[in-house]
Amino acid sequence: MRIDWIDRQDQPIDGRFVRRVAQAAAREAGAPAGTVSIALLDDERITELNRSHRGLDGPTDVLAYEGGAEDPTYLGDVVISVETAARQAAEAGRPLLHEVAWLAAHGVLHLLGFDDVDDAERALMIERQDRALAACVPARGRQSP
């Protein structure tokens, strides 16, 4: 899977690591070959998208937009608010990079048809996200790459 990278926010994020985790999630889900774009934004920009596409006035952590209408190999877009991810990472006690990568995996899984509308589906998605992240974090104490 090819991943296009767009970074429109101020926090330094290791895009290579995030892409590796997203690709691991795609492999875990048996994804077809294709392309996904991952965009990192701030809360202001993701609020605009959340408002215009979901009717919700406020930031969210991740949005996924399916592609493929004109090009079946284009699976879609994953948009992440790094500001929201930073708050969630602090609450969870994990590094920001891991949170962003975990959210990228979540978005990719949505593009591949997974959903989290009920507890069972949510648990399956979280398990896949956790495995994708674990596959990319060095074994020595699971420190940031």
C-alpha cells in the first residue's frame, strides 16, 4: 500500500513511523494494493471538516473518507488532528507519535470496511490497531522509535 503524506500542523511527527503502522494495519486486514493519503491537521482545520461533513461543531481525533469513485486503487483519505491526539496521548500516558500512528491505523481500517459502531466491532478494531502499533515499535521496552 502506498501512503501519501500531508502535514499541515506544527508538531514534529515522524511520518515514516506513522506510515509503517498504517501499512501494518492494512496488512493485518488483508488490504488490497492501493493508495491512501494521511493528512495531519490542527483542531481548527479538523473542526471545519467535522462540521461540513458530519454536522458536528468541534474537533475530533480522526476522520476517514472513502475514495475509489474515479480510481478504484485510491482507497481514501485519513485526516488526523494532532492537537486532539496530543490530549488523548497525555490522558493515556503514551507518546504522541504512538497516538498519531494508532489513529492512522484506525482510519485505514475504516477505509477497508471496518467499523466501530458496537462494542464487538470496536474491540476488533482496537485489537488490530494495537497489533499494528506493536509490530512497529522496537521490542526493547516498547520505546518510541
